[in-house]
Amino acid sequence: MNRQLSGTLNFRSLAGLPTKDGRRIAGHVVLRSDQLDRLQPADWEVLASLGVKTVCDLRTASERNRFPNSLPKQGMRQIPIELVGDVRSNPELVEPLRTRHGVEGAVEMMRQLYRQFPEALAPHLSTLFRLFREDEVPVLVHCVVGKDRTGFTVAVILHALGVADEAVMADYLLSARIREMADEERRAATARIINRITERDATEAMIDAILDARPEYLSAALDAVNERYGSMQGYLRARAGLDEQALAELRERWLESR
């Protein structure tokens, strides 16, 4: 399901994604999106019809306050999971852009950004997976663009559900369309960020690199997981308390029957 809600550019359900053992995600268990502040009442009705119980908002408090979601009064709740790990919270991340102005610097900045995500998300993993244990799904995960913070968070959920690596990456790469669909306002905002960081004008190629979803970006986050925890399963065990039995129970509950 890749239809867009009004006001979104990067909304989709992960229903039916294939797992390593030949099963698929059963129904609209996990959905993902960019920011939701422009949704119309009819769009929230669509989400309600898909059964969404929880909106997991990865934005910072300032982002949530500036562009608040208007959830229905009943039937859905919002959980803020502030995923701090961007250029505003860690000035060191922008060094590649300062020292290597151009596409190379932009790509390296994005790689470093993604390497921060595993530890930024780690304190919230128990809260996130509690939703699945306590039947608070379907869950809609979103941030501003629905590509970076959402991209890694959804990848972790999909790995926990046993989704095949290539399917995880393929879903992530669907967010590359943001680069093509971004309006002038978003491109201009990205250009202003680059200008503020480097005190030099941004090129179109630099803006594209930052707005894009590229395999090397998500791979940088997954490499960081492997370096510190040995594997994604090691990460889930250490930071979410999900051992093999817990993962098996998660999959039995939210995947299609064998």
C-alpha cells in the first residue's frame, strides 16, 4: 500500500513484506510516514480504517510544538520518542560538510548521522516493542521527512519481525522519492542549513544527497550495530531485552501463519 495521504509525501504500510522464513507481515502492523500535521480529518479516518492505534512520533519537542499532530480524540494515542541524533544536537556531525564542501562531504555527513541512530534509539526500544507485546498496534512511525530517523527505526522493527535484509533495504530506498518530490520550500530549507553550517552556498547535488535515501546511509547504521553488538539480534537482546524466545513470540503474533 503506497497511497499518499493528503499532506504527506512518504506514507506507506509495510503489510506483506517477506520474512526470511517465507512468511509475511500480516496486515497493517507497521506503517511509516513523514510529518502528519497537514492531515485532513478524512486522512485520519483512513488511518483509523487501517486500525492504527498508536502514532510513534520521533520528532524533537520543538518540532512537535511547531507542527503538532491533530489526532482524533478517541481511538489513537501518540507516543513521543524523541530520537536525538542529528546535526542540531551533535555539531561534530557537520564536520565532513565543513571540511569537504560538496557532494562527498554531504554523503559523509549523512553516513555519520546514521551511525548515531543505534545509540539514540536504544533507550526507547523497550517502549517501542512494548507496543507489540501489549497489542497497541498497528503503529504508525513518523518524523519530519520519514526517511532518516523513521528509516532506521522501521528497519529495526522489521529486523525484529524477521523481514529479509533485502526487503528491509528495498523499503528504505522507497524514501528516495522524497528527493524527487521535495517542494521548493523543503529544498530551500536544506540549502539554508548547509549555508549556515559551511558559510558557503549549497549546490543542487549537495541538497539531493541530503534529501536522498541511499544504501550506504542505512548500511552505516547497520554497520554501527554490528560493530558494537555483533548483530542486530545482539542489539535487540542488549537494548530491548528481546531474546530468541521473545523474538519468536513477536513473529508468531504479527506474521502470517505458516
